[in-house]
Amino acid sequence: MFDKEFRSAIKQICDERGISEKSVFETIEQALAAAYRKDYGRPEQRIEVKLDPNTGKMKVAQVFEVVKKDEFENENNQILLKDAKKSQKTAKIGDLIKKKLKPHSDFGRIAAQTAKQVIIQRIREAERDVVFGEFKKKESEIINGTVQRIEGRNIIIDLGKTSGIMFPTEQVEAEKYYLGQRLKLYLVSVEESAKGPVMALSRSHPGLISELFKLEVPEISAGAVKIMHCVREAGSRTKIAVASTQEGVDPVGSCVGQRGSRVQAVLAEISEEKIDIVLYDKKKETYIKNALSPAKVDEVKIDKEKKEAKITVSEDQLSLAIGREGQNVRLASKLTGFNIDILKEGIKKDKK
């Protein structure tokens, strides 16, 4: 059926694409069986095609299941035990008996076309698998992309080997996207679909900020500084808590950089967004104080069971602690996991 040149081509393609040659031949056999049944047989028939990978020769057979007389329902895929024993003396109930079929004269042409289609399909599947595996490893990391097209409110991003999508919920309202724009994006997830891998990308995810700091701060990639938590209101403000794992290393200073060079490099990627870098502390009272930066906190009282914190600040720090439209205290609450209630120093004294 297949000449030497065609078989060599299959082997070369399999080697180049990392596809199992055996699996390709098995898929071709299944496709040929389906094609034979469709063009020359009946839907209920069970056709088996076997290819010799060395010679390219093809064998076609119809398969019958050996059944009892009272179970016999379809002569196209079942055979009685007495009839099965005529061709195979050792046959027993439940065995499969194969009857050789002589392929029609024009089936060779159909078989060659079918094989080519199968190979093309397997190549596509293999390429999709490679892309899926490559990008699956990059989940929760930053990747570079270019705006390829805009479909409604969705942004399609060219990632080189494939495309990704940035849904409206993952976009930053203050950012404007245009064709050809180069972006750093956070890879939220990679999922398989019938059309290939689906890459969900984000510009608003807090992970984008964390990963940008990892790129700019060697101490983070070296493990001397660790990002503990990061919360964000994309396009407006981010709070990121950092801690040191090595004595003598200043985690906040490492992230800020000399003359603010490192934090400025991160800011350059996210437009006008403000970033508060705060020191993480195992002691919750201290951590909450730090989280409310740049406001100065006088006193912190917490209820660990209710996850609540009452904060006392001086009058001149009140608006700073609360932030514009409550943003500072809201982000501090998300960062620490405590519901924060801010009281003015004077109010506290009056309550006494």
C-alpha cells in the first residue's frame, strides 16, 4: 500500500515532531478501518486493518464475536460457536474470530489519502501538545506578548507559537490597548480545548506585580527576600508585603533599590499605579501597623478569633490611614486578612 518513500516520510515526521511512530500507525489503522466500513461495509460491522510498518502492506479483516445461539442477534459482528469452530477448532464463547477480506481495487487510493489526513491531524495535535506543555510550565509567570487584534472587549495577544486572550476582567481600566502594542502579561491559566490550548492572560492580576519584582530584585530570585502577600486595585494602588530570609538583608530596601531604581522599573510597566512596599511581620499587630503605611499608627488591638482589628491614629493621620475613598484601609485589610476599624485618638479618649 505505502511505498518506501512514504514510510520514510512518516518516520522523519515522527522523529522531528516527537510523535510515537507506533501511535501514528495505530491511528492510521483505525482511520482505514472506519473508511473501509463506510465505503464498502455496513455500520454495524467490525473491521480491523493492520499495516506492516516495514513493508507497508495492508491486511483487512472482519471481526466476529463468538456467541451462544440464544445470544445471536447480528450476523455482521457475531458468529455461532459451531460455525467459529470450522475455521478455528479451539474457539470458545467470547473469542474474536477474524475473517480476511480482500480490499477493493480502489481502496489503496482511499487508504493513502486517509493516511495523509491522519498524519496531518496527528502533527497538529502534537504541535498543540508541545505548546500546551511549554506554556503550562509558565502558569503564574510573566510572558511577553503583542496585541494581535481586538474582538469586542477581548484582547487577543500574539505569544509567538500561539495566541492568548485577555478578558475584560483581566484588563486595567486606565490602560489603552492598541494593535502592535508590546506588553508584559501574567499567565493566569492554560486550559485544553478542542481548538487547542487556551491561554488566559492578565494585566490586572496581583501576580503581575509580584513577578515584576522578581524580575527586578535579585534578592527575591536568590531567596534572600520573600514576597509574602500582594493585593491590588489595578491601575490605582498595590500593597506588597515582603520579608527577609537572611540576616542583614533589608527586604523593603531591596525592593525599592538605590534611589528607587527597582520600584521605578516596576512602575514603568504599570503606568501610574502606586505601590506600597511594606514589611511583613509574624506579629499581627505589627504587620497591620505596617500594612497601613504610609500612615503612622498609634495603637492596634486585635481579635484573632473574629479577625478584627481596632486601630487608633492621631487626627492628622486619619485621612492618610483611611485613604482616598477608603482605599488604604481596604487594601490593608486584604493584605493582612483582618477587618480593620480605624478610630481617631480623640474619639478613643472620649470613650474612656
